[in-house]
Amino acid sequence: MKHFRQVLEFSLPARRGLKNITSDVRQAVWQSGVQNGLVLINAMHITASVFINDDESGLHQDFERWLETLAPEKPYDRYAHNGFEDNADAHLKRSVMGRETVVAITDGDLDFGPWEQIFYYEFDGKRTKRVLIKVIGE
């Protein structure tokens, strides 16, 4: 069985941001040489998320509004976690959106439905964060 590991690094300029990483993951799968298997993509930080959905700007705005309703950034003093840091909302948003996703690899490519794309969602940015891509298969 083959295995391949790659780490992506991001430093988004704003506190929150969404980035389509499908092409990065696809490139890692091609580099791995795996024809049939699985690829795990996970955020390596507790204030970021990786998930699959549609690449549609209205939906991205809806995610932002919905998450801000569930766990508003401010006021900072609403959260017991905030004291040394002011990112409790980012931890909660990550819990809702998830840590990772797994995609099947068939014939050397991502085995997706018609609109599926892979996204990195940053909830506490302005610093370097990492995403792990781990490919396994034959």
C-alpha cells in the first residue's frame, strides 16, 4: 500500500476566511501515484475547519452569517474561554464545521459528486496555519 503526506500552509489576511483547496488536494493525489484509495484532509489547528460543499458565493455568505449567529465574535466577555485570548467563537465555529474530510480516490482522481469542492475555513486568522493531506491506497 502506498502512502503520501503533504502539508499546506495558509496565512489568511483577515480573522475569518474561506479558501477552496480542491486543486491543492487533487495535485497531492496525483503526486502520490495512488490510483484507488482515500485522502484525508484535516485542519491542524483548533480554530480552522476543512469541509466539502458547493463553491457558490451566496452559500459562503450564508455560512458566515449562520456561524456568526451561532457563535458571535463579540462581545468577547460573553465567553469563559476569553481572557488571555479572544477566540472562543473560533473554537465553537470549528466544532460546528468539522475538523476534516475524507474523499475516495478512483482511477487516480477525487471521486466527487457534481458540485463538491474541498474548503479550508479560517476562524482566527492573521497567522500561519496548516492543513494535512494524507493519501493512502494502491
